[in-house]
Amino acid sequence: MRRVWLIAPAVLAGVVAGSVGAQARGDARAGEEIANRWCATCHIVSEGQERGSAAVPTFMEIAARSEGDLAWLDGFLADPHPMMPDMSLTRQEIQDLVSYIASLR
């Protein structure tokens, strides 16, 4: 029985990590489309874009600042800053957008 208690946490951690990883994955191409549709008015969302507000970070800056951890961005997009419009993105759209931003590193 003691052996089960030693192994169970490791198995559970693997299952949780696997499910979190699966949830964090999105479609970067779909995220790029969302970025161009919703975000490009204010943010520069790609290298070729010339117009955007200097008052907000580019998507490349957001990707660089994250240092590999974009989990905060997932939460931010689910409950955006008051300066951002309420885009009412679905969980999948948020994951796609986060994947797109991660691809810009």
C-alpha cells in the first residue's frame, strides 16, 4: 500500500501535466487570423504590419517579454484589461492566440 502512495503522486502529476499541455496548445495559424481581425487595430501583430499604436506593445515584444511562459497571457485574454475591448474570445481562440504569440519568439 505504501508503494501506491509513493507512485500515485507521480502518476497524477504526469496526467495533470499532460492535460495542461494539451489545453495550452492552440493553432498558431488560427491565432494569426484572430490577431489580424481583432488585435491589429492597436497592436502590431506581425513583422510586415506598419500601422499600430505606439502606446501598446507589439506581439513580438509580448512574446519576448514572456521568457517562455505565456500562461499569464491566457488569463489576461480571458479577462482583459479595461483598455482592451471585450472580444469575448472562446477558450480555443485564446489558446490559438497564445500559440501564435509564442510562435513569434
